Amino acid sequence: MTETETNLYDVVVLGAGPVGENVADRTRAAGLTTAVVESELVGGECSYWACMPSKALLRPVIARADARRLPGLRQAVQGPLDTAAVLARRNWYTGDWTDDGQVDWLKSIGADLYRGQGRLTGPRTVGIGDRVLTARHAVVVATGTRAALPALPGLAEVRPWTSREATSAQSAPGRLVVVGGGVVATEMATAWQALGSQVTLLVRGKGLLDRMEPFAGELVAEALTEAGADVRTGTSVASVTRTDGVVVVVTDSGERIEADEILFAVGRAPRTDDIGLETVGLEPGSWLAVDDSLRVDGTDWLYAVGDVNHRALLTHQGKYQARIAGAAIAARAAGTSLAQADPWSAHAATADHESVPQVVFTDPEAASVGLSLAEAEAAGHRVRAVDVDMSSVAGAGLYAEGYKGRARMVVDLEREILRGVTFVGPGVGELVHSATVAVVGQVPIARLWHAVPSYPTISEVWLRLLEAFRDS
């Protein structure tokens, strides 16, 4: 075979995280030759520095918190967590930051892996060092995001933590300052406070989790405070320095805080700055706008899947998009429509815009899908919010003594369907898929009335919500 033949593929995927892997899986299943290019570890951010390690850190924290809410078990779990054992289990879930298993999986589906920094060199071509890959049908950008850092003078010399260091640290710092109020900030504050750090959480805004219903952040902040964390809202960082290992933070009010480490969790930036976008008329470092088949606007061959298109920075939504993109690429390669080739994938617009589910694995958990009340009203929907105290459900009381939680559904009054649902409380992460089915499926309220929840489970909150809407 000639070199040109060796480097010619139907599809070339930039990025071997869960999103890129799923694109490759779908295109290979459709019989398309596929190359995957990865500059770091196969498995991506989720496997090594995000979803898996963070939840491995949090699970013992949440299990202990639940146990402490049960008479008969409470006294047995009053001691501290075995931090070394928690970190060892986390290390196991990351494969000690080796990707042999993920590489074997890529080989098993018949995809070719290229190690190195892949860059577009023109339409349908990707360069890796002195090698060029050419795609007959599509190049897929699935390079994800990196942590964004603020423009503070001298920050690089401070060696701050980002989400990567926070999920991979091999010991608990004595004092940890966390800057931010979103998912990464609240989850890592929850984890490291329980693992032995004294956490100070600095939040620029009025509260935590500002993209969810306000009560979600309020309940999480209350629990963090009860656990011993110092939660300060309306506070910005004016400067940060490190001297002899000690981090000194000065806030906008002039207050001075000392710590051993500082974590900035203030947003994400797309990993598109060094992939050759300028060679195809796009701006390096930009988010990539796409249509509902994940094809980049203005092209007929370039796709952007997952975080880089800025639709929903969540692994499960990225994998969902990957399934859509894979089906679309395969359909177009075969000269047919997506609806004809894969009817299941032809409804991407609905679930990828207003119906995105998310779970924040704090104590208590916060889970939501769809629009908040404020978002629904801003979108022009005529809606009503219905709230229920989750402690009113028998299953909640059985789950934990003194259960604290709240549920809200946002009802579209014209169509009588749900626009959004939010749960906050211990164990509610497992409730969100039922809400996702109701929101994505646009199930009429009158029909939901006949989906009878089992007794005595926390899911009975659905009945309480429907009763509250009927009686309001």
C-alpha cells in the first residue's frame, strides 16, 4: 500500500475522550474506516480528571453522610474517612492514569489510533507531525475543554489547582481555598472538606449553582457550612501569591486568607486554540457553532461534538451528540437522509437544547432537567412552578432521619407539559431520569397522573408534585 492509501480514511476524529470514542464506535459500526487522534490519554478528561475520579472521591463522602442520618448506624461512622483508602480507590478508577484498557477498546472496534497533536491543515486533512490523514467524508472535532483561569498577575507562579489537580491530588491539603460557585467548585469543596481539608469557598455571585433553581445552591451552601466549610458569597479574588509554600489570597474587600492550595473553578475554555482552525477559515480558540446534526456551520465535512460546540458541557450530552453525529456522517456517506438511515437519531434538536439533565454530586445532591422557572419565563413560556418539600414523602423519611430536600416542576400552562424539573436532597440523582423522560417526551400532565410511583420510595414526590399542581 502507498503512503497516501495508508493515511486515507472515511472519518478522522480529533480527540479520544468519551465523545470521540462514541463517534468512532458509530462510524465503525456503519462500516466506515475511522482514525482517532489523541495528544494525551485515550479516555479523555472524563476518565482521568473529571467524572470518574471526582465521583470516586465523592461516593464515600456521600455514603458516610447518609449513614450518619440513620439511628443504629450513626455511631458506627462518627470517625474520619480513611483518606488514603479513598484516594487509592480513586486511583484504581483512573487506571493510575494509564490508558491501556481504553486503547484496547479502540482496537477492538477497528479504529486506528494516532498519538500526537492533530491539527487541521486544510479541508478534510489532519496533520500529526510529518504524517497527514485525509478524510473522505468527515473530520470530527471532539477535543473538549480545559479549565479557564482568571487574568491575575503572577498566577502561574502560584501553581494553582484546576479541576485536574483537584481530582488527582495524592493527599489532602490542610487548608484549601476554592474559587467559584459552580459544579466543580461545590463538588470539590464537598470532597476535600470531608477528606480532611479546611475549605474556604469564595463565590463572586450571590449564591452557589446559579444555573439551577435558587434553592439548590441554598441547600448545598447550608450543608457545606454545617460540614465545616467557610462559604463566602459576593467575594472576588483581587490577588494571589505563594511564598514558602503558603498561598495568600487577598479579596476585593482587602481581607487576607492563607491556604496550602487554591483551586480555581471559574469556567471552561474550548481546546480549539491549537488544532489548525485558521486553515479552514475558523477562529482558533473559539467555540464551534453547529447544526442539529453537529455539523459546523458553513461546512459540509467538519463536525464539532461535545464541549467544543458549547451546547452542554456534560459527558452524557457529548456522548448523545456523538451518537447523532456518527449516524449523520454514516447517512451522508451512504447518500441518504438521517431520518431514513436512523429514525431514532432524527430528533436531536429536542433533547439537546432545552432538555439537558444534570446531577451535582454534593451533599445534598442536586439534579435537574430542562428549564428553570427563570429560564422558562425568559423564553416566553407561560408557566407555573410547583414546589414540594421532599420530607413530606414517606420514602424520604425512611431514607434518612431529618431528610432535607425540595422538588420543583415547571409546568407549561398552555400545553400542560413539563418544561423543567429540579430535585435537591440525598439520593435524588437517581430521580432525574424519570424527569428527563417526562420533559423530553413532553408527557401531558394528565398522563403523568397515571404513572403511579411505588410506595414507599422517594419517587412518590412525583405524586405530591402532581397533587400540588392540581390543587393550585
